[in-house]
Amino acid sequence: QYFKGGQGEEYLVRKYDRRYKSTKHYVGSRGQERKARTEHSNGQVDHYDVSLEFKPAVLTRTEYPNGSVDVFDGIWDNHPHRVRHIHPSGQVDHFGHGPFLDCDFTERTEWPDGTITHFQFLHNEFEHLPLVTELPSGQVCYHGTLLQKMRAVAAGCHEDSKWVTRVKLRNGRVLSDASFRWLRVRRWVTKRVIALHWQERTQMR
């Protein structure tokens, strides 16, 4: 352990962990030291919230040797939850957390060219399915219909798992359940027109 300050006022600034081969850096006066970051032997660096609000320190950001970054949020229960993953290419994955689940699921992905893809989460299979893609031109592409709401059961409690039932686009427009239901109607009408056209051509020949 390494300290700074005059005699009787020493405060911890650095600690080396021989077991995990990592170096922890601290900030703050004597008795108020807070862990600011941890440097691992493999090049990974963890950053922590240094405010006095959280004790022990809460992980906020992890930088990996390959250039990727994980961003965490632990405001609501003092536990780090990954909310974003930034790829070296500039791609950004945003994550959400469902009720009674310990895993995170992809809510949307922002691509370097400005394209944004929104996902929905299939509860039983733990699968992410693309729902809507926003193109930089403003065009909105639908990939499929909205999954039905499911009933989550835990500790005798029933709660609706509303997986991305409302998608807010960059222009402020909100796509709700009705948007996807009308999409199904539009697709049906379009396919009916095509079917009648080919039926007519077949009868004429």
C-alpha cells in the first residue's frame, strides 16, 4: 500500500493486489479514500464512481485492451448493470434489463453510419430479434411484428413483461403496439393485391 500526506494525515493513493495482480488507485482525504480505478495485468482498466453517495465504489466503465468499452449504471440498486458496449469500430450496443432476469438484453444498436436497429427480447429462448431499423435518410424498416406480452412468474407474483412495446425514434415519433398491428394489416392488403393480380393473369391465360 502507498500513502501520501504528512505524519498523522496519510491517505491511501494506491494498493497492489498480489493475488489478482492488479493495482487499485484511490482518491480522497484520510478516512474518505474512494477507489477510482483498477488496472489489471492484462491491460483492462475499471473506473468507479468516486462520489461519497456509493459505498463501496460502484463500477461505471471498463476499458479493454482491444479498444472496446463497457459502460455500467448502478444508480438504482448500487449494483453495476451494463447499459452500453462500445466497439472499436464505433458500433454501440445499448442494453436493458427485464424483470426477474440477471442477464442483459440488447435494446438497440447504433451503427457507425448512423443506422439504428431496435430489438425485442424473446423471454423463453433469451433471444434478441430485430424489430425496427432507422436509416440515416429517415426511412423506417419493419423486420417483423411485435411479440405478444408474456406473463412472468416469480415468487408467486405475476407481472407483464413488456419487452419494447414502445419504440421512440430519433425524430420523436413513438411506435406503439398499434403501429405493428397496422403493419400486419398493410402487409395483408399488399399481398392480397398481388395474389388477385396473378390469379387474374392465370385465368386469362
